[in-house]
Amino acid sequence: MSRRNAEGGSAATTGAVFGELLKHFREAAGLTQEGLAKEIPCDRSHVARVEAGTRVPQDTFAKKCDEVLGTGGVLLRLWGRIDWYPQVEHPDWFRRRAEMDAVAVALREYQERVIPGLLQTEDYVRALFSRVASGDELEERVRARLSRQQRFLAEDGPLYVVVLDESCLRNVVESPAVMRDQCAHLLNVGRRPNIRIQVAPAALLGLVRPSGSMSLIKLPDGHEWVYSESLDRGHFNDDPAIYAGHSQTYDVLRADSPSARESVALISDVMEGYEQHEQAPAQHRNVDQEQLQRLQRRQLPGNGDLDQEQLQRGKRRRLHRSSPRFPRHRPRPRQQNP
């Protein structure tokens, strides 16, 4: 598989060196990992893993670190020279598609049910593959999936236009938290000059959708391919008539769907719904905590009357249980003569 960095002959360094340099600049700026994470913003664990060389950062992360730490763009330039995935193995049936992604000049996709691989977050990828793999196999699959994204997320990346069926956003993978971050990622990458993301709403009548997910790939020599998938198998077709038919269906769908700017509102609404779902358990915990505090206040000094009443009530119950019991005389019911 050809590689962007390898072609330039300058796969200069590794992620570990990037992490060491980030740590140097962070400490020189007098920031802790948590302090830098708040400025990005991201989780502290994300900064820690990038510094340790165990997590691949996005270029936006490198750019923000440059701004916060005042490095003059060093980290972003270094990020662009690193081959973050020097050794990955794609499944045999998918290798041809991965090779096309490495050189394609334009890619148009329609996707249903799941987010396209080129737009998935690491947590989303890991959640998908954890259903069928574990251990080293899981890690290799995650690395292989993420390795395809770097070229499209670069500043000079090829044109990438995708129409998402709304089911991609509604189909929950792993948890609302994973979906919330996935929606945020879509909003972020959709701002790039080479990427456009549109959503085909489920409630919008009259949309003519393809019969399944598909990709329209244009190579540097002008050759055009239609790619689709079935279970663990990729299908390629370069028949001009078939490509033209699928291309027309795609273009009409894209024209009739909300624009990329309008789709931002829909994605934001879905993300907000996942955020509210995440906040709901916390609200329940707050209610439970309030009930506990209310009970504790009853037991605090100063509530003497209530404490005395509860004490007397307990004494009466104990006295009643310890007192002798005498059989009660119950008159028998009078029998009526027939």
C-alpha cells in the first residue's frame, strides 16, 4: 500500500518523538497535563496518551497545542511529517479499497446505519470492532481503520463529500457518550475545506436513496469506480454506464437533501440529545443525594422534637412487643335457626 509520507521520502520520526516534544513545550509553559487539556479542550488522559506515544492525535490537536504553548507551529509541521501508521494490515478483501483511498483525488459516499470509516472516532471504531475481535487483533483493526483517515484530514486532503442517512446518527454504537463525541467530530471535520457532510433526514419525503451504502471513487488517471460492500466482501465496478447511473442517483439525492450548513443544525440537535441523555443519570444521582441529605438533617442536633418523637415511638413499639399477651375473648357468632 502506497503511503503519503513514504512517497515524499520523509517519514521523519515517530509518535513517541511527537509526544516527547509536546511534553517539553508543555512543561516549559508551566502547564500540567490537566491544564493543557482544559485549554484544548479534551480529557487529561488524551494528553497523557499522546505524550506517551500511545495515541494518535488529530492535526487540530497539534494546531491547538501550538497556539496554547506558543510553539510557532512546530507541532503541526511535525504532525504532518510523521507516518502515524507505518505498519498496518488491512483484510484481504478490503486491501484494494484501502489502496484506492491512498491515491484517490475525489471520493463521494452515501452511507446508512453506521458512520463511514473515514469519519469515525477512535472510540467509535473500537466499539464496532470489539463486537468481533479482542486483544491484538482488535488493536490492529483499529489502527488499520484509522490509518486511512490521515490523508483526508490533512490540509491538502482530497475532496471528500458524504451524504449520511439519518440512521447513521440515530443508531447508537456503544453508548450515548460515544455518539456525542462522534457527532462533535463530524461537526469539526465538516469545517475543513475539502470535506462536506450532508444528512438525508428520515422524515423528508420524496428522497430517492441508493439501495445501500456506496462509494464513488475517482483516481488520478481519471478512472472511476463504484464500490459497495456485502458481508466481509468488497465489490468494485468500473463499467461507465453503471457508474453514471449511481452517480446520477447520488447527485440527485445530494441536491434534494439539506445542505452541509443546514445539516450542521441536525447533527447538533442529535448531539444535544445524547448530551441530555448523559446528564439524566447525573440528575437522578443529585436527587438521590438530596434525599440522603434530607434524611441526615433529620438526625442532626437541633431537631430535638423530631428526635424525641422518633425515640418515644421506638420505645412504645419495644414495650408493646415485650408485654405479655393475653388471649382475647371473642364471642362466638350466634347460629340462626333454619
